[in-house]
Amino acid sequence: MRRLWVGLVVGVVGVGLIGCERGVTGSGQVGIAQGATAQSGAQAGGAQADGMTEEERARMIAELRAAYAAFNRGDIAAALEPMDERIEWSEPKEFPGGGVYHGREGARRYLTRSRAGLADGTSEPEEFIPVGDKIVVLVHARVRPKGSFAWQELRLADVYTIRDGKAVAMRAFADRGEAMAWARGQLGAR
């Protein structure tokens, strides 16, 4: 969701996924990410080890998909609807405006500022990958910063931590493989 003031991040593209899990593509199709194998899951609607049912997970993915669409049309308030009031929003330090933002108000300030730096652009979710209590969103950002005629394309990842039907944390990653490893608990906090 967001993006950016991309000029400084163009060279920081993910190196690919390492054994991703079953996911849902941006169009709503269930798919397997590159190099992935499907993991077994509970029956549809059945409880998962992380406490979310397949139905709850599907609802959250639909809400996140709607949030990206809202951001793309400039509706920041609607983009923040799936977020908890106390969300912790974290952007990589190498991103302009990178850092940690607290609460919906902090996330709103970041998203508003990042959109203000763009002449045009979109952040399209390509795939939604459930990992425990997290949903990894693989994002294709296509942006044109203000004052530029050049389009920049990036493939990034956002990782949402879900509790009680709301996103309580969002961490953005310039490297998709790093995002997957972090979501699985294979990387420490950054």
C-alpha cells in the first residue's frame, strides 16, 4: 500500500521468493508463489493453529485488497479501515520517510505524505500469502514522482500481522524474500 517517493529505492528490488506458501493472487485466485509448495491447511472455515479460520483469513484478504484500491484512488481513510486503531506501521529506513509510525493517525500521515510525492502511480497487490497470524502481500508499485516523466517499477512486500480481525502491525520490505523469512520468524526484528 503506500509508495513512496520511490526515487531512492529503485535499485532495491527483491531477489525472489524462497519457498513461499499457498497464497491468493491480486485477482482473488488461489495460487502458489514462485518456488513454493502448498502447505496443508484445515478445511474451509475450520480453525487454524494461529486462531484464524479460513473464512476470517479470506475476509481479511478482501479487506486488504480493498485498502490497496482505496490508496490507489487517493482515499486514505478507506485504505486504513482494516487497520487497528493502534497499528504499528513500519517502513524501511532506506525508504524516504522510512521509520515507525504509531496508530491510524501516524499511518495516515505517512500515506498522505507518500502520495503527495507522486505525480501518478499505483500499488497493486499481486498475491496475498497467509503465514500464521500474518498476511504477506506481494506488491507491484508503478510510480512517477512529481517533477519526473520517468515511470519506476518496483516489486515489494508488505507484511500485516492480524489480531481480532484487524491489522495490528504492517512492515514493508524492499526484498520479498526477506519479507517471507521475517513472516516465518526466520529473521529478527529490524
